[in-house]
Amino acid sequence: MRRSICAVFVLIVGVCFATPLFAHHIKQGATTSLPVTTSSAQARALYEKGMRDYENLYLERCNDDWRAAVKADPKLAVAWAWIAFNSSNPKEVSEAREKAKALAPKLTAGERLMVAWIAKVQEGDFIGGISAMNDLLEMYPRDKHLLYLAGNWLMGENGTDQAQRMMEKALAIDRNFPAALNDLAYVDARNRKFVSAFAAMDRYVALLPTEPNPHDSYGELLRMAGNFEGSLHHYRAALKIDPDFVTSQVGLGDTYALMGNQEQARVEYDKAINYAHNEADRLTYSMQKAMTWVRDGKFAEADKAFQEIAQAGHAKDQDLQEAQAYRHLAEYQTDDSSALKYLQDAEESLGHRGSISKGDKDEELSRILRNRAVRAAHAGNPELADQSLKQLESMAAGSRNRIIQSSYNGAAGTLLMDQKKFDEAVTYLEEDQDNPFTIELLVQAYYQTNQSDKLAQAEAWLRGTNVPTMEQALVVPAARLRRPEM
């Protein structure tokens, strides 16, 4: 498993268009690793345990470690920063970020950079956050743990190429660094280089034979490759090591869903929902379960499930999950007016309490606007489509967030396809190749522009996509039933 958990264009070479956050000359640290400012040995030990748990993907246990660390030393700013980074509670995230920022002036330069990286990204200053991260890595270029943290975050932002370079640097420092091996395998799997991905997984399992996450990751990568039985085997192995490793329970549900066994998938998801470690995860797992009704073609059941999730998200102060539930509701509607209504509900959800970080809010809003632009155009409402696209374009121009960039490029390419401007559409669609809707359009665009080699590659990629997302559910099974465009 990885923190999801989906880029930034210029991490390794630096953000050439931004002034470094801590200007002038960045002096490399006197030590090879980032220091931690605290007078409490207990707080330091708890903080370090939290970082180890984070690397081993105990994503709620590490929060508990950091909460205990700041209880032992309320001035431990980097622990507050990582609570802000990793917590699923919007109120806790906001309060922890403010505490870290308030304490930052008294920290070492490296710690200030770490706090700035996390805070600025969450507050929507993506360029400033990346600049702080670059400066931090320049200050401590031999800290394998920092390289992992940066690369792992980049993977969550779809920065696969940059993440790969981070993990390779970490492994050059320690070739047996388990966390970096894990993420490097994910990079290879995303690029469909499964032989090298599985070789890294074999090493990862051997290095941590008593930890559940190596088997959890192996299960996910095997599923991506279409080896569903192998995937189930490894998820069960992870749960045998730690029955409370809930992501492996979710993995069983995801795998059965992709196998086409939606009834068994719902059984597995119910177990995960019951044992979820926090409310945000519980709602997220519930959305995975709701998608099984879409895969079954039972849309009334799906509507009911997603509406209940949205209502629960509202009641539990989980506005982001509420918005996601409404967006998913919109994605499979056959009636454009219904879809547009749910998208409006989704956008309104993002502003109910103002507790969502600006970074998360902007990413989700970009997905909502993408769907709105496409649906409005399909409904014959060019004014709304153009308005949504222009809003997306403005967001993309002001941010290097890859998710926002992908939303804009996907929407722009789709509208150009509607206008039969195939050559122009390809330029945009090729910047959003993680989305099955986009790949499906690329197949059509390559056909119209006589690019047979690219067409075959895109079609094979689409048919081989095994990820448990709404987009995959709506596009890939149908694509596999169609005759290839050859």
C-alpha cells in the first residue's frame, strides 16, 4: 500500500520560476539527517516511531505516535506538521498546521523548511511548498528518509517520474531501504513494468517478513497486472500477519470488484467499514462499496448508497468525502441535468465549514469542474461548459499541482473532441493519461489522425487498466467488450 492515496514538473532541477523560500545560499546540514528540536527524549522517540510507522504504512498508528509526541512536548513543531499532513480530521489538520507555523521561528532552518513545505501546499501555495521541499532536500541530500517522504508525496500527486528519481537516490544511499523499494515498485507498476516491480516486491517482502505492508503492496501490484488470484493471496497473507491492517481488507474488496464478483466485494468492504480506523476512511471504504452497484448496473442502489454517504459525511464534518460522494453520483448519471445538480451539490459541500485545506479543496474542485464542463457541453449548454473550462484554466495557470493540471487538460481535450478538432485535442489529452475517460478519447483521436501505433498502445493500456476507481468501472469493462480500433 501507498499513501493515496495521485505532479509536479520540476522537483529535481528546482522550481526555476520561483524564488527559494529561504533565499540566498542554502547551506548543507552539518549532519546527514534532519535534526529534531525537542528537549524531551520521550517526545523524540515517539516522533521517530511515528516516522517509522508512516514508512511501514501504519497510517493511523503514526498519527497516534505524533499525538503522543506533542503531548510529551507541545513545542515539537515537526510532529504537529506531520499530524497536519496525515490526519483525516479537517479540524485537527487546521489546528496542527497553525501550531507548527507558530513554533517555526524557533526551529532549525531545516525544520522550518519542513513545516513550510507542508503548510504551504495545504494552503494552496504549491510553488512555495515545492520550493521549500527542494531547499530542504538540498540541505540534507543524504537523508534517505527525507527523500522517501518527498518522493512518496509526489506519487500521491501523480509525480511518478520525479518520485522515481527520489527513490533511486534513497536506494543509492541504502540499497535495502524498504520504504523506497516499495515506492519504486509502484513507479514501475504504474509504467506497466511489472517484471521489475515484482523483483522489487520480492526484496521488500524478504526485508520485512513480519510486516503486513509488503504483502499488501504485492497484492495491489499483482491486481494492477491482472493477476487477481495472486493478489488475493497476498492480501490474505498481510491480514494473517496483522488482522487490523484494514487496507488489506479493502484490497480484498477492490480485487473482487475488479474480478466481477460484486457480491463478495461488498462482503469484504463491509468488514473494512466495520474496522475502519477513522471516519474519513470509513466513508471512503463505503464509497468503494457503493461503486460495486455501478459495476453491477444497479444504479438505484448506487444512488441510495452515495446519497447516504454524502449525508453521513455532512453529519460527521467530513466535507471532502461529502463532495466526493456527490461527484461520484454525478459521474454515472445518464441524465445530464441530474449530473449537473449533483455536481452543484458537490461544489457546495466544499464550502460548508471552511475546514478543508485549500490544497485538498482546489484538487476536488478541479475534478468537479472537469465533470461540469463535459456534462454541460453534452447537455447543449456551451455557456456553462465554457465558464467551467475558463475557471479550470485559471486554476491551472496559477498552480503546478498536477491533479489540477490534469483536470484542465482532460476537460479541454474532451471539449475539443466534441468539436472534432482532433489534432488539438490530442495535445491536451496526452497530458492526462491516468484517466480511462481520457485514454478512451485518445484512442478515438489517434484513429481520426491516423496514428495507428499510438492507437494500439493506448487501446492496450486502456484494456489493461485494473484500478478500483469509478472511471475504470464506467469505461474499461465496456472497452474490453468492444472490437479493437484497428
